[in-house]
Amino acid sequence: MQHRVQGYESRFVLILIVVIVGLTCLAWSNRFIQDDAFISFRYAENLAHGHGLVWNPTERIEGYTNFLWTLLIAGGISLGCDPLLCSQILGICFFVLSLFFTYMLSRLILQSRTMSLLTVILLGTNYTFSAYATGGLETPMQAALFVMSTFYCIDGLGKKGNTIGNLLILSLLLTLVVLTRLDSALLCSVLFTATVIHLLKEDRAPRERFVNVLCLILPFSVLVGSWFLWKLSYYGDVLPNTFYIKAASSTSPGRGLNYLYRFTSSYLLFAFPIAGIVAAKDILKKPYHNILILVCIILLWVLYIIKIGGDFMEFRFLVPILPITFIFIVWLLINIIRWEILRRGLVALILIGTAVHASTFEYNERDRIEPIKQLQDHIIDEHENWIGIGKALSTFFNHSREVSIATTAAGAIPYYSQLYAVDMLGLNDRWIAKNGTPISTIPGHQRIAPLKYLIERKVNLVISHPLVLRISEQANRFPFLPISPGDDLSGLRIIEIPLDAHYKFLALYLTPSPIVDAAIRNNKWKSRVVVMRKDEDGLMKNPVHH
């Protein structure tokens, strides 16, 4: 009998391994890269080359939101690794960790190998979770560390007595999550609260309870506190600059609600919020305290997404809670859905939903949520080709520190050009983040640098949102740029910079530079003086040629 049980266990472990390997291959087939990743790559490269954790050398500003991830990429660069490939390999590793610990956490909560394996399959096939295994940002790392933290928390709650070792591991994991993304503190707060309440209720001597609580809180407080002190001394602020442009600027809760609606409808998941409401009374019962923890985490993160107005990227902000969300969904299938045929139908609907989403989700002007393919097309498609623009600028100006650019596409273009850069949307610029011209409530796109500020910063070339045209096409458009009454527009020129034999991109030549003049002359770039026309909201869009 024992041999039969061991044989079954071995076969199940093999099945789990095969499933995880298959889902990992699926994630790799869905791999992509997005422009925002190159912001972290620029910080990482400056750090690896001795300039510090900075956007522009000599300027200290925290324009990244993924401290630990950026350090990992910097380590890879120091070892001679390409940051793009390094980020994707790291992301896949964290993706695998997420699947494994989702299975482990499911086993604790669902008490079923089969249902736990189903949870892993539903999570791993979800297009959003699978695609963001790569992408270049910290998303898979945040998700993996958080599901690991949740596992160690709930595992500890189920034991009669927590060991000091387990509490130290949990404290370290929670620290790593916060160091990966500061807003993860919202997620960690639920785990901290649940664990502290459990520790204080344990049947132990007061001194033992105090020591256990100290083992949980002290390592986290020392490490995160030290990080805050370093940030304060290095950047002059505890909060990242992105906080001021995203959270402290005008946001739209309606956009946040619509973001959640689009996710639910696109994945055909409407039945599960309804089932969750039906299950509310059961969830509050004592036997389901673990489920209550998951629900609190989900609700808190959902409220956060509503507060910040969602995101412009295809559901990236939902990835950190997708592992526990799918555990909750499977729990609903087991405990709330009574008919087996309905359970099977809902599982099939989830799988169909991810296929429908992957093949039909598109950008529209009302929602302005960019699909994953579009996020990648910005940087590699021949009609945009932000990587190509960065490389062209690098070739023409040879990484000169005497030439500066300004762009809203602050990832691949600054990274590959290696020129001094002003991020016109303010993520990497303290003044713009707080004082830039308001333009929308889209997270990360609320403010933009006015013309006067770019002149004060002595920017040479304003690329703004890149305009790529065919070589033969007339330059009758203009890079997006806000102006104010009294701005001096006389003498401004548009220059046409070739990308290759077929395409060119436009730049506004703002502050004169002998290096730029030489490039125009030596490369025979087209250059023309223009008279700028204001539209109704004071934004320059179309030039009138002289």
C-alpha cells in the first residue's frame, strides 16, 4: 500500500513538472519587450558603469519603481549580459517560481492535488500572466515574491507554533517584495496583520510571543528603513519621482473601474465576482479564514487600482494578484458551484476566455489601454521603431554628452542613444512631475514638459512622441508639444533624420548646437524653418512651412 501511494506521488510530481515546463514554454513563446523596461536598463547601465543609480549622470532622481529588479539587471550588465535577454530569462525564472508556489499555496488552501494542479494550469495559460513573464519589467518578480510570502504566511497560520526560522524567512520575503516595488507594501500589510494577530493569540508565554513578533517585524523594519534612509540621502526623497507623476497628479477612478471591467469582460470572468458576492457569508466563517486573507488582498489591490486610475498597459497591474485570484476562483468552483457540469463549463469558459482575449483584445481611444503587441510594436515596428531611433541618434552623435534630447518615449530612445535626455512625461524629471502641463488622467501620462522648460534646459532636439515617416513623405506634421502665451516660436526648425533607406523621423531643433549643425550639414538632412500653429488646447501639432 505504501509503495502504491509513493508511486502515485511520484507520478503526480512528474505531471506537475511536465505542466510547469509546458506553461514555461508557452510563456517563452509569448515573450515580448516594452519601452518602459529600457528606463530600468538605463539606470542599471549607469550603475554598472560607475555613474550611480541615475537617469542622467550627475543628476540624482529616482525615476524607476523597481529597485531590486534594477540591481539584478545591473549585475547582469556587469557580467557582460545583454539587459534585454537578462530581463527575459530572469522573468521566466520568477514565472516558474510563481507557478510552483501557487501550487504549494493551493495545496494548503484547497487540500486537493487535482484542484491545485488545475489552479496552476488556469494561471499559467492566462495570457496576461504568461506574457508578462517577460516584458523586461519587474512584474514576474513581484508576483513570485508575493505568492511565496503568502504561502509562508498561511503555512505559519496553520501551525500550532511558528518557528523563529519561518518568521525570519517570511520577514525577508516581505522585505524583498517591497524592495521590488514599493506599492507592494499594500499587499504585505495584509500578511503582516494576519501573522501578528496569530502570533499574539498563540498559547505561549508573553516573552515568547514578543520575541516571535520581533522576529517578524525587526528584519523588515531594519532593511526597509535602511533603504529609505539611503534614498533620502541619495535622492533627497523617500518616495520615487513616479509617485508624484502618477499617484499625486490628477487621476480618474472611473478609468480604474473601467480597467477592471475590461479585464473581467475580456477574459469572460463575470461569473466569478457574482459567485464571490454569493460566497461572502461563508467566507466570514472561521473555517475559511485563509480565504478571507486572500479576499482582503484582492480587494485592497483592486481599490488601489481604482485610486490610481488603472494603467495604460494591458492589465500589467493585475499580475501580482493573479495567483491568489485563481486560487480563489477554484475555491469558488469547489465550494459555491454545486453542479459538476456547471463547474466544468466554467473551467472551459476560463480557458476560452484567455484564448478570446489573446486574439481579440485591441486598443481603442476611449479606454487607451495598449495591448501587449502594441507595447512591443512601439519599439520594433518599422512604422515607429523607437529602438531604431535611439541607435540612429547614437550613430550620428556618437554618445556625445554635448547633445541633449527630449522625448515622451523615454525608454529605448534614451537607452540606445546614450545622450543626455529629458523625459517629457516627467517620470525621470522632478520639475515636470510636479509642475508640468496637465494633459490627461492616464497614469504616467498626466503631465508634459512645456516649451519654456525645454528651452531653459537647453534641449537641442525635441523628439516628443516620435513621428516616423517614409523618406518620400512630406513632413507636414509636428511632434506633440505644449506651448504657452508669450512663447517665442520664431526661428524654430524641423529636421528630418533618416532611420534607414526607407524611413525618417522628425525632431524640433530647439537650442542651437555646433555638433547638431555639423550633423545636419555633413549628412545633408532636410531642415526647414516653420511657423507653429496652436490648436484649441494650446498644443502645437502641425507646422506651416516657409
